[in-house]
Amino acid sequence: MNDFVNAAEAPEFDTARIVRGARRKRATVIAGIATALIVAGGGTALATINSGPDSDTSKPAAMTTATAAAADTTLLYKFDDGATLPIDMGGWSQETVRVQFLKMRVKGEYTKAATGSCKPGSVIGVSPHSPQTVDTGDTVKVTLCAG
């Protein structure tokens, strides 16, 4: 019996090759996931750019009340290089607006107005609003819903 046990050769494992294969598979999976995220994010960015205010989609001839309300809550921020960014603050909370103003280095003055159908504490108007631009250091008057 000992002859039979000692006659079989022990299998040899190339552990370095196994580790390299596992690392290669892991790197391929991570690269695939990263590529998918980049493609998804890039598609979202392109969709946002194409659906912006300068897109070639047909626009209605008359402005609806929802569009008019959105125009009253859209802030047109002007960067130092001259580029502008429209920011629709409609429905934002006062705290969210304060955080955004800190990032933009803009001062805010807050007032409340009673309207029929809005969430209390949400933004229902900004002044100046689009098409007027707001620069760094300007003061923006924000009207909040009183409830």
C-alpha cells in the first residue's frame, strides 16, 4: 500500500499565475464598470446640454403659467470668465438656497409671501431673475412661500 501512495506525484500549482489571473479578471471587471458609469454619466450630461434653453426643440408660442413661474425662479449666474448658468430654484428650501449662495459667493435676502398652492418654506421667486445676470458678491432677493 505504501508503494501505491508514494508512487503518485503531487500536483504542482503555479500560485503566481493563479494570482495574476485573478488580478487580471478583477481589473477587467473594474474597468468595465468604470466605463459603463462614464458612458451613463456622459449620456446624462449630453441630454442635459441638448435639452437646455438653447436647444432646437420647438417651443410653444404662448407662455404657460408654469413656464412663467419657472422664469420667476430662475437665477442666471455669471461666472468670472463671462459664461452664464441658469439655475431654477423653484421649490428649493431656504437651507438649500443658502448653501448654493455660499458656493456662488452671493448674498441672499429672504422674504415670505402667502400664496395658495405651494409648499411652506419653498422658493416661489428670485430677484433679479433670468434674463438678468447675477455676479459674485451681488444680493439676490428670495421670496419664500409662507404657507
